[in-house]
Amino acid sequence: MRYTGPKVRLSRRAGVPLTRKAVRYFEQRPYPPGEHGRKTSRRNTGDYGVRLLEKQKLRWYYDVSERQLRRYWDLAVRRSGASGAELVTLLETRLASLVLRAGLAPSIYAARQYVNHGHIAVDGRKVDIPSYLVRPGQVVSVRERSRRMQPFVAAAEGVHADERTAPYLSVELPELRFTLTRRPDREQIDVPVDEQLVVEFYSR
């Protein structure tokens, strides 16, 4: 199941801010949530716990369920590259992930909602599946009927955009459109996760 509770709570459990909004809250409370959060020491976590937490961080960052992450892992191990890097690349090329990365949404949760509600098109055709894997050369845009909505007006003004555009995207924010120019390399994907620990978790 996907987590649907308070999102900042996930960042405190993970030990790193997983969303832009979480940065300020995490600075105020950089310890795990709960009654005994201040007394909890992450340093005392065993090997299994460390690997489990890293896998959970990856899940939470991309807002996928355990079943979905396992499916992506099965796909990654069948590819020719390093399994951990392939796993992150697959997650990054999900439609919801790229909508966020291009600056069309303020968070991965909003990006998923925009796709689910039919506001996003790929190559001119509506796609309402957040897990849709975008291929290099495909153009993703906000549908014409949705462009006057306040969240997309803000996006067109660059409110949600990162300071630096991901090198594998060609983004035209005023047009509410972007293109995946090539398959991302792992070193180009800004994710606060050590994927080798995720590999070790699934390979145990």
C-alpha cells in the first residue's frame, strides 16, 4: 500500500527531507516522529534495518507501493546495467516523476494527482496513469482545457521549477510542456538514496 498519512512525517522517519516542503519542518525537528523520537538513535540500527530504511526512502521519494517497487526491481535486474542504477532510472522516468522534475507540480503527490485527474498528455494523448514509463523523444504537456487552472498558471511562471533543469529534459514552462531528450544516467538523478543498499536488501 502507498502511504497516505502526513508527508513530513515520512521525511522524519527517513532522516532526510523527501520534499521541498519538508525541508523547513525537518530542520525544526530532525529526529524520528513519535513520543520517543528524540531518544531514538539511528546509529544503533542493524544492517537489515539500514537496508530496509534505504528501500523505504526510495519508495517514499517516488510515492510508490511496495508491490510497485518490487515490480520495478524485477525489471531492473533483467536489464544489462547495474541493477540499482537501473531501478532508480525506471522510477525517474515514470510520468508522475517527470511532471515533478520538470516543474509542473510542487510535489510528487501533486504530480500523481494531476496525472490521475487527466490533466497531462503524452504526445498529445491523455495519459492518466502515473506509472506510465516515458520514452526518450516523447513530449509531455498539460492539456489545453487544464491550462487556466491556478496550479498550472503558477507552474508556467516557474513557481515549482528547480534552479537547474535536469539534463535529460527539455522544458518549456511557459508552454507547460517538456520533452524527455534521453534516458537519464544515475549520476544525473538527484535522489537522496544509496541504491546499493536497496540492491543488498532485495538480494539478501
